[in-house]
Amino acid sequence: MVRPLPSHSPVGYRRDGRPVYPICGASPEDESNEQLDDEGTSEPQQITVTQDRLGKLLTREKAQGERAAIRRLLGTLGFDSSKELVEFVTAQREAERSALSEVERREQAIAEREVKAARREQIAAERERAALRRAVLVSLGAAGEDLADAERLLATDDDADEAQVAAAAEALRSRRPELFGQTRTPVTAAPGGAPAGRAPTRTAPAQRPGAAGLEMARRRGLVPVT
């Protein structure tokens, strides 16, 4: 229920004689303020504020609102101050960084093990190929230092199978039989001391002095044939 407005007559006088009037609308929640506005018995107070002052007021209100929001957030998260929140976040980041470092170390160790395993497989494959080549060469008769020389001269691909290695070894034996305990068949020299593979050089018989004249006289019948 709205209380009636007091009268505008003085409620008393001060010692110096000044009248004392009742004060209306002192509380902003008093419903009688609306009656004052309706009856026009009270004029709204005008306050002049500069632009600079207004900016400062707005900035202060904004800062107060932000602080209030931060306090509510901290209370919701269970922290008493922003310092505790910063320490918690810092500790979490350090823990994540340590965990990441551990993961990286594990990944690096796994990569190193994979490289070593690949290297071991490569060495095993090379040894297997060398054993196959050596076995084929030995089966064809190579031994000792000749075997080592034959291994160096045997040209095959890395992925060659046993048949290809055997064919290459046979070709090598045909070219270098001395590496397989065989000797080359010596080429006989041609008659007359000619080089091997060439026809002998024809040589004229040695003639005695006067033989040519005597032969001519016989052909003419001057000398009887004996």
C-alpha cells in the first residue's frame, strides 16, 4: 500500500528560526517517488559529467565487473585466488610437457630399434647371397685363393636366384677355367715356326752355284739327263 505524501508545511523550526520540511523520496525504493514525479512536486536532479569523467566511470565499472566475473569463476573452479589458478595451470603444462618428452623418447627408441632390425636383415641377406655364390663356385671346382678371385669376378644382381648365379658361374668358368682347377688347352704352333693359327711360310730351297745354268742346258738338250 502506498503511503500518502506528507504535507508541505514545516514540521518544526531550527533554533535560528529556519523551518524544517519533511524529506520525501530519500530511498530509491520508496514508492512515493512515483507520486512526486506524477504530481510534479519534485524536479529530477540533473548532473553534468564530462566525457573524460564518463570514460573513467565506465572503465571502472567494467573493471569491477571483470573482477566480479573472475571471482565467480575462481569460486566455481574451487580456487581462492588467481595465483592458485596460475600455479595449477603451470603445473599441468609442465606435466604435459614431461609426458610429451617421454613419448618422444619412446618413439625415438622404437625408430632406432627398427633401423637396427632392418640393418640386421640386410646383413643376413648379404651373407645368404654370399653363401649361395660360394657354394655354386665350390661345386664347379673353385677353391682357395681361386675361390676368392672367382667370387670377386662373379657378376650377378643382388636379387639373383640360384639358377641365375649358377649360369653366371658357368660363364665365368668358360672364360677363366684356371680358377676352377682346369688348365687351358695349349695351341700347337704351325709348321715352319709360324705363329699359332697361321699357315707356314713357304721357303725356297738353297741353290748351289751354277745350278741354274746347268738346269737351262738340260732343258735345251745340250747336257744329257742323268
